[in-house]
Amino acid sequence: MSTIISLKPLLAVILPAIGIGGIVLSRRYPNIREGATIVTAVSTVGVIASLLPAVLSGNVYITNLGTFVPGVAFTLRADALGTLFALLASFLWVITSFYSIGYMRGLDEHAQTRYFASFAGSVSAAIGVAFASNLIILYIFYELLTVATYPLVTHDESDAARAAGRKYLAYTFGGGVAVLAGIVLVFWSTGTVAFTPGGIASLASIDPLIARGAFALLAGGFGVKAALIPVHSWLPDAMVAPTPVSGLLHAVAVVKSGVFGISRLVFDVYGPETVAALGVGVPLAAIAAVTIVIASIIALRQDNLKRRLAYSTISQLSYITLGLGLFSPEALIGGLLHIPAHAFMKLTLFFCAGAIHVETHTDNISKMAGIGRRMPLTMSAFAIASVGMAGLPLVAGFVSKWYLLIGSVDAGYPIFAIVLLSSGILNIAYFWPIVYQAFFQTAVETDAKPVIEFSLGGQWRPIRTDGHGHGREYGDEHTEETESESDGDDTADIATTGDGNANGQPDDTDAESSQQEPKIPDGPSDPNAETTYAVDMYPSDHTTTSTADTERSARKTTANNRDETANPNATMNTGEDNTSIETASRSSSSTDASPSTHASDTPLTDTPESKTETEHSPNASINRDDTQTLRDDPDLGISDGDDETLKTEENNDDMHVSDPAWERRTVRTESTWFMLAPIVIAVTGAVVLGVIPQQAVFLSLIEQVVTAATGVVIWVGSLH
């Protein structure tokens, strides 16, 4: 191995930082701003790719910038492990930049200049983490990464986003304090913090208690960003950020910097012999195994797609930590290979979730039945990536998990192989229902989601994840009950949100109430529509009927019924206003009040009841929840003799509900290619890593890392 003095590692770090200036200066010209983003990203990956020939030959690039503090040099070092992480981060930044253009413009997001600038700063810090030559330099860029990603987490600027941002800072800065304490212990004990192949030799001779304490502090601090349980909860809450940011957090920069820090700790600070002598590897693997199982179980109960993917990420990241803890050659290859494998697969999944949100404003899995008709390419890519996450053949996840399984057995710990197999089953359990209902079910036929319905792992009131504030997602019934108990009289709350507005919409001055109560969306393209009103209200995405008629009908059919039980001292107008808002909200979410005008919609049976209903809402059907109201309403003229007819309508409800089938689209029309092309590239990368892993550059880099760490010449083909 030889050392090459070069400015290329420094150039790779500062190019994204320079790009921030171009992005900010062109803030008034979106095309130029986004062009600057693309040029910067492509230039960065080009510089890093130019390092590959020499690095694959066993050489190391060094940029020496002098002495940072006494005994610590400010040096950037591009070795095989660092180049692996830097190449992955820079390449996926290019893909994510194109995707971000389609996503941010599709939702007409605010503060797009800040978004692209923060993204560039985050990648710059991630590359700095990759090319750090010692623990101090790694710590500096590690903390800069936290600062750079904070504006992305809080991009929405809502109370929920700010709360998630505060939690993110508390956890990650807390982890940073632990890392700093570990660095101080190592430096005090050995006099150096430089990364050394095989580890710092003097660590093996110091007091074992101090060595174990330093390892625990460093692994625990890095474990915060690696989302090891119990320091994981910041990650699901950070899903309030825009979806490309979620991809950055989960696949490119933040969480991967955590597992990268653990990799440096095991490979270049302690080394395999010291790790084995201190007995710290197996406890690290055990924590990872617990995280794998618990996070997978929690994922089963998540109805929000991004939160399910978040818990999946927590589980999958621990595969890498598990391999590092076992430290057999096969386990190391599997763990390190899972860094790029997981990155491509999880980025595909988040890209798909973002495309679904932009095109259909749907975030909850329970509202995605039949969505494969509307977004065939997106859901096909989602299915392929899901197969890889479960560890099935022909996708990257299979190869990395195969080596982890072999490594677990060879290391003498078959219990970890059982954990990996169990995790694969759990992955199938929480991914297969999404894929199955997307292609093989409709909204009428779909079964309940999620699979598990108890409160393990989170609150009943989740955070909205589409960048528009709070939302009611899974567990609405629990949220409503809690709100009822805490807020007092329901009628007073409804009157507050609907004061002076016949349509039940909050006044502009009532901002707080508008966040508390969902509003009826103005149309399928309304980006502020609550997740309660997904595109099952708007089957064709763009062809809808107004909800005004439905609201007028709701007021008429319930006002008289409510008057019979209302307080005689209450005013008629107040009762009508409260009733109309409550009923309009209920009818909008539980009935097909705004059906599609598709020719496939089933017409209602020609009965007196259906005629009366369709006077206000053509193609609408009588909902079971409204049947009693229709019977009791004197204005509708329904007598006791008509009760049998209503029973027939109720029994045959499935025949009369306008099937909220998604409009069938083709690959060319389901979304913009700014979003579809990155999805295709990401899923292709996952397949390439699964089909021809020996030819992938990532695997060649991993061979060098494992060979240097174990002293055994590794060729992955010999491990089959």
C-alpha cells in the first residue's frame, strides 16, 4: 500500500460547499438554482470516482492541511472504506437531486433554495465523515452533518416539524457528547486518535475497564445515528420532513454516518484482536439483534407508509452492526455490503412513497388498495425493493444477508442466524400486504391495515409526514377520544372551527383551530388536504364533484333529527352550524361524497331513497352510518313501510358503493420523469448488486477493507 498526496479528497468535500453559494445566488431563478445543484452533484461524484483506480490497487489518497490541535493532524484520507461511503453518498445525491426537483415542484413547496442548499451542505459533511483520518476530524464533520440536516428535518416549519427537529438535535448532539467523551478517553490512554489499519496497538495494553468504557461511549454515540434501540425514536419522528429528506436520512447520509462511525471504531481504532480480547463484539451484535426484531415488530403496526419504512430502516441498519460485532470475514462482508444494498433498496422505497404522495396525496397504507392501477411503475419498483429488503434472491438484500447468515454460523453464534431468518419473515409480513393490496385488491375488498393493532412502539397520534403539519392517520378513533376528553365539549370545539363559515372551513384568523380540525379539501390537488382525505375521495385524481351539495344535504337530513334531542335553550342557528360541520366532515371521510365520473362506477338502484339522495350528489350511495338518519328524517318522507327498502339498500351496500377504483394510468402518464427516472435508477442499482455482486465496485472495495482488517486475502467468490 502506498500513499498518494493529493487535493482530491479535499476537493470532494468542498465542492458541495461551494455549490451552496451557487444555489443561494441563483435563488430567484429556479432553473439555474437546480442546474447548479445537478452540476455540483455530478462534479462531486466525478472527483470521487477518479479515486477508484488507485484505491482499488491498494493505495490511499492523503490531503494534509497541517496540525489541528497538538498531536492531531487535520488530514483527509481516502482509503477503501472511506471511498465506499463517499462514492455511495455522492452518487445517490445525484439521483436524489433530480428526484427533489420533481417532488418540490410537484408540491409547490416553500423555501426550496434553503432545501437544496442544506442538502448540499449535508452531503459535504457526509463526505468529510468518509474521508476523516482520525476521530477528531470525524467528530467535527459528524456534528456538522447534524447542523446541516436540521433545516431539512424542520422544513415544514410547523409545530410538529419543530418538535421533531428539537428531538433530532437532542438525540444526535447527545450522541455527539458521548463520542467526544470516548475520544478523550482514547487520546488520554494512547496519545493518538489516528485511524490505523488493524487498530491502535496501545489500546490492547491499557486498563481493560477504560478500554471497554471508551468503546461503549464511542459505539453508543455513533449508535444514536445508527438508530440502535433504545436511542432510535428520533428517526420515525423525523419523517415529518419531505420525502427526499427521508431518503437522505435513511439511505445516504445521517444513519449511514452512524454505522460508518462504528465501522471505523471496529476496524481502525480497536481492531479485530483488541475487540475479541475485550469481549465487546458480541454484546454489540446482541444489541443489534434485539433492534432487528423489535423494530420489525413495531413496523407491523404502522399504517403510515413512511413510518413503516422508518422502522424498517432501524431494523435493517442493525444488520450492518451485527456483522461488525461478529467480525468473521463472511459477516464483515455481509455487513459492509449491506451499506450500499440497503441504500439502493430503501431509497427506492422512499422515492416510491414520495411519488405516491405527490401524485395522489395518499400517505396511509390502508388507503392504497388498488393503487397499482394508478402508479404501475412506482409500485412495481416498490415490490422489487421490498423483495430485496426481505432477503429474497436476485436483489441486493439477498447477497448481503447470505454472507451474514454464513458469518453468524462460522463465528459460532447460530442464534444470530435465527434472528436474521426471523427478520426476513417479519419483512415479508409488513411489506407483502402493501404490494398485494396495491395490485390485487380494491378499496371495497381490502382488509384491515396494519397487521398488528396495539400501541407498542409509539403514540396513537402520529405526526403528519407530508410536510403540511399535523394529521390524523392510524388510530384516529383513539385521537378523537383523547381530544374529546381533554378539550371538553365537542360542540364547542366544532363551533370554534366553523364560526361564521357555512362550509365548515376555518377562518384565516383561526390558525390554531385549522391545525386542530381537518378541513374539507378544495380538490384532489390540494396539498394541504389532511391524510384522512386520501385519493379514495378522488378516484381519478382530477375528476371530482363538489362537496357543497353533500354538505347541504347533510345539514338538511340531520338538523331536524338533532333538534329532537337538542337543549331547548340552545339557539337553532348554533345547532345547525355545529351539526353541518360535524356531519359534513363525517360524510366526506366515510362516504363517497365526491366520486369519480368513471364509466365503471356502478349506478344506484332506482329506489325512492336513492333518488332522493342523488338529487344532491349524483352517483353517491347510501352509507350504512347514515341509514338511521334517513329513516328518521321527516323531510325525506320515509315511512315505516319503507324500512324494508332501506334494509335492502343496507344489505346490498357493496353493490351500490361507487368503487373508488384508481384511474388506470400508463408508465408514461403516472408521474413526471423527474421522479420516475430516479426510481428506476435506484431499483436497477439494487438489482445489479443482487445479480452480479462480484462485478460491483462496492464489493471490490469491501474485499480490500476485510483483507486489511483480518489479514486474510478475501475473494468473495471463494466464500460461496
